Amino acid sequence: MKNLSPYALRYRLSVASRVVAAALGGYALAAAISMALARALPMSRAEAVTTATILGVLAMPAAVIWVFAARAAWLAWAGVIAVTMCAAAVAWLLGVPA
């Protein structure tokens, strides 16, 4: 294996960090949005869960686009974590549906 320059190593670690942020962060974001929407949508429980799941799945590619469009890997992580925490807080505040 050839020696990598510090710049090349930093670049590869940045890309690896973005891939992890896109995969794990995108999944967490989709789950949090699905939970929040399932509790917030004014429909029957089954319809709300189905609609929320479909809309939550759309959050995953949006997270991937955001992660690779961000200027830095830490901004990618910060954006995904911030939106995920906001969606999780909304889901928690709305509580368990009756």
C-alpha cells in the first residue's frame, strides 16, 4: 500500500464520514419524521402511519443530497442531527396517539 499524503487521507476520511452520515443519519431522520408525522396527521391511525411512512422515506434521499452538498463533513453531520432532533422532539411532544 502506498503512503497517502495528509491531504488525501483527510479527503478520504471526509468522504467516509459523509457516507456514514448519509446512511445512519438519513435512516434516523426518516424514522423521526415518520414518527412525528404519524402522530400529527389528522386521519385514522392506519392512514396516518401509512402516509407518514411514505413521506418519511422521501427524507432519506433528501438527507443524502444534503450530506454531499454541504461544504464540510461537520456541517453535513450538524444539519442531519439538527433536523432529526427537531423531528424527534415534535414526535415526543405530540405523545402516543390515543
